Amino acid sequence: TRYCGTDNVDLVAPSNELRLVFQSNADYQYRGFLCRYSALNVDGTSVGGIIVNVTTEEQAHTILCSGPGDSGWAGRCGVNMHGHGGAMRIVGGNTVRKYEFPWMVAVLKKCGHEDAHYCHQCGGTVIHYRWILTGAHCIVRADVKKLGVLLGDHNLYSLTPSQKFFQVERTFIHPHFNVPSPLNNDVALMKLPQIMSFSRYIAPICLPHPDVHQFVATLPDVSDIQRPQTTELPYYSTSVPLAHPVLHDLMVYRNVSVFGWGTIDDAGTLGTKLRGVSVQILNNQQCDWYYGLMTSTMFCSSGSGGHGPCQGDSGSPAQLLMKDGRWVQVGVLSFGAAVGCETGYPSGNVLLPLYVPWIHFVTGHDFAEFM
């Protein structure tokens, strides 16, 4: 079969093997060729979560757009050109609208016997032109040469012109990850080998203001916060000290939105499209009773009703819609129930406002240009 163009093409193989070869025309010379493919079963379902990038784009000069222009980027973090619609629109774990959250990143790792095969590992977020934020446990043991990220995506197994694949140049794990307890300081950064062009499909999320008091001043009104009736937890002797009591007190019982491409049930069904759900921040003692892992640099989010993150959602953001209508990332998903996603157990998240100074130090950026 010969193919020329930019549209998707379907090929059906008579067996479970298919060989794809790219052969260029020697009469013409251009910058390169990008081919991504995914395999489907005969019933149309995805095969094993494999994502493939056969060739890589040559590095080219990139023009950065600082305003709306033709790129469709608003020039500010935490804003999309498709309308946010409010957090309540995604309650219940629904598929979000295409490109509604253009900072979402699929963190991939090479898998299988072929170097071109990538599998989804975790979520992440775009925070700058060459920087991705994710969970430390997602990449701490990975060879950087085997890591990749997929940006501008909605359906992991459907090819679209908006998708951009990058390999990872370097990783930065928080120096105190797993210290003094497991999954403490579970935050990491990935640096890309080249800058990305922001558009309506790829754009950065806002980080919290590094000054906790100024960050608190931008939080939305709390008049609609519904505090649950006090219930007695089973006895647990250890209380969780708080690194910044004011911050914890003002965050608890707020609703945050969480997103990811993780599995959607306890049976391990792969989530092909980006999904999201609104969850409530709980007292840290709620998570500590279940897991015994909570520290003062974490916050606990509800899984009530079986609505919450699952396998493959780690590293994804917990984000809050601020007074000015922009989305700010306040957490990074770290851990959840090992016994299943539909049990209603809460999840542990990195309290991101406490890590902004470290992010500034590693990246060398204060992100003021996006505010």
C-alpha cells in the first residue's frame, strides 16, 4: 500500500504481524517524515496501550507566539481557548471536551521488544517551553533515554495533527524524594531537548504564587464549600503535623479537579480519552488512617462514590479555578488505594505551593512571563 498525505489511513493485516516501512523518493529532499501508528484489535479496541513513534522530527527553528495571533494561545498560563465550563461539569469521571486542558501531558516509557513502542505510564503538565511537571515515582527508576511525552492530545490511540511527541533530555527528581518516609516530596521535572510552540492545543498551566500568603489571596470564595458532618474515624494514634497550617486550613474541603488517562475501573480497562472528576480536599488524617504515609507536604483528596484517580493517573494535576478564571495546579497525584479504584478510598497528593521555589531553582524561570 502506498500512502501520501497527512490524513489517517487504516491498514488491515491478515495475521497478527504487520511490517511498516518508510521509503523516501530519492528525487526529492525535505526535512523529514513523522509517522505515528497504533494497533487495534479486530473489534476496534486498543492493543495493550502501545503508542508508537516511528521517526523523529528534525529540530527546526521555532517562533514563539506571545499573544493570541495565529497560534490560538492566550499568552497567559491556565487559560484555554475552548472555554473551561467550570469544575462541576466533569463531576463523576466523564470524558472532558477536546483540548479543554491543553497543559495535560501523557508521560510515556519504551516498552516491548521494539524501541519505537511506548506505553502510557503517568500524567504530567506543561509549565514552560521545555519543562514538564510530574510525580517523582513515575520516572525515578526510568532510563531517560526510554522516556517520552505526548502533548496536545485527547485520545491516546487516535492520531491528530495537534499531537506532539518529544523524547526527554533530562530528569530532575526532588532531592528529598522518599525522605523521611515513602513517597514524601513526590515531585519531578522533565526537560525537553527543544522548545515547544504554544497553541490552543498546547499551553502551560499556572503554578501557585511562591509566597503562600499571596497565593491564598487569589483563592476563590469559599461560601459554597460544604463541610461534611464530623464522623469518627477508627482509632489511629498519630496526628499529622502541618508544614503551613494556614494553607492547609484554607485548602481543606475545597473541590479540586483531577485528570488523567489512567484505567477507568478495577478491571483495568484502559482510558483512551482524557477524563476528569471533581474531588474534595479532606483533612490529612483521613488519608493517614488508610495509608500511614501522610506528611505535612501532602494533602488528601476524596474518592467518595468511587469517583477519583486510578492506575496511570499518578503525576497528573489537581487544579483549582481561581478568582481570575485561570486554572492553577495545586497538587500532583502521588498515591491511592492499592485494592482498587472503585472502593472510595482517598488519594494522597503533593501540596504543590510548597515546591514552587524548588521548581524556580531547577528551571531557572519564575514564570512571571505567563501571568
